[in-house]
Amino acid sequence: MGTARYLEIADSIRGAIRSGIYPVGGRLPSESELTARWSASRGTVRQAVAQLVTEGLVGSRQGTRRIVLRQERRHGFEELNSFAQWARGLGLEVGSRMLARARRAATAEEAQRLGVPEGSEVLHVLRLRSLGGEPAMVERTAYAAWAAPAVEALAEDCVSIMDSLAREAGIVAQYGEHLIDAVAAGSEDARMLGVRRGSPLLRQRHLTSDQDGRPIEWTDDRYRAGSVTFSVRNAAGAAPLERRPGPDA
């Protein structure tokens, strides 16, 4: 009952933020006001607000009324959009910086996903993505050898590789498969994202293919907590999201 209650309160406040009832830069009602409004204990209200702090929707400073930092950033799967396309669609400032770009042998997982023999050459790209000037996601991508030359020709500050490949090389993404789970931040991810080592990160791995079903890239994206919320709409008999057990299950 307690857990369901705090999630219910958090969902209501989240909806009020999205609808503009609590505008960005404004303050949430006080803890006492929320407690009275929901006829809930202070502990339950604090849990609800803590959930919104974790998501990055409200400020984390203690001892004062919380300030709304931003509206929720939802990334849906109804269309195959790149990170940059999604961010621009929400009016967000998006940045990208290539930290490494080199050809190497494919790992077993990369080879399996890209449909090539293990040890085949791929182009590995490490990028740091930002939203509003703040680090949001670390992206590690293995590009199939046939697409590698076009990626190598792009500038290091290219904001959207997929947009550029479509425009400049005629390589157009048509299909995508997404796997979503959570991982702990290692030393490298923690340093780049400005979080503590071991902090939870939302991981999205995805395979992108062209109109002929030919794999273009296999990507491991790791999002800083609170930087994005993934949204999936489904209905009975038509569920695009498949739940799979983790590797330790």
C-alpha cells in the first residue's frame, strides 16, 4: 500500500508539471500542503518527491520548497527516431562529441547482431551526448564495415550521424530493435556523465537496419538517471514491447 501510494502521488505531480500547472522555474507546494492534499504521511510524500528528484524533474536541495527544473523528456518508440531528432522535436539543445573512432575486430555480440563472422572489422565510435549543455548519454556504436567509410567522413561534432548518413551517403535507417535494462556506472561512464561510480544508468541497446534489412549499427547507449523517460504505447493484441529476463535470470 505505501509503495503504490507514493507512486500515485508522484504520477499526479508529474502530470501537473507536464501540463504546466507547476511551470519550469516555479515551486512545488510545500511538504505540508502536499501532505494535506493527499491525506498522506510526510514519509509517503517525501518518497514521491524523491522519485521526481531522481528523474530530474525537480530540484534536490533540502530545507526549501522544491523548484521544477524541467518537464519530462519522453522518448517513444512509435517511430524510428535518432537521439538528435527526438531532442530537437522537444525543442531541446542537443550536443554531441566523438571521443574515439577506430576500426577494430568485432566482439562476439557485435558480430552476432550485425550478422558478420566474429572478428570481422567494424568501426567503433564512442560519443558523449548532451541535452541543454549537460551530459546525458554515453554512446558506444559498432558500425558494419560497409557503412564505416561514410561514418569516418563525418565531422567529430556531428550532432546526428544517422541524419548525416541519410543525407550524404543515402544510408537510411528503416528498422530498429531495442533492448532496455539498467546497469551500474563504471569508472569511464561515471567520469563522462558526472555521476558517482556505481550510480544507476538506463541502458538502451539497439540494432538499426536499412530498408533491405541489412544491419547498419549495433549501439549501447547509457543514459544518466533523469535525462530521459522511454514511453511505449500498446494495446491488447498489439504490444511492441517485449519483456525479457536479464542475463542473471
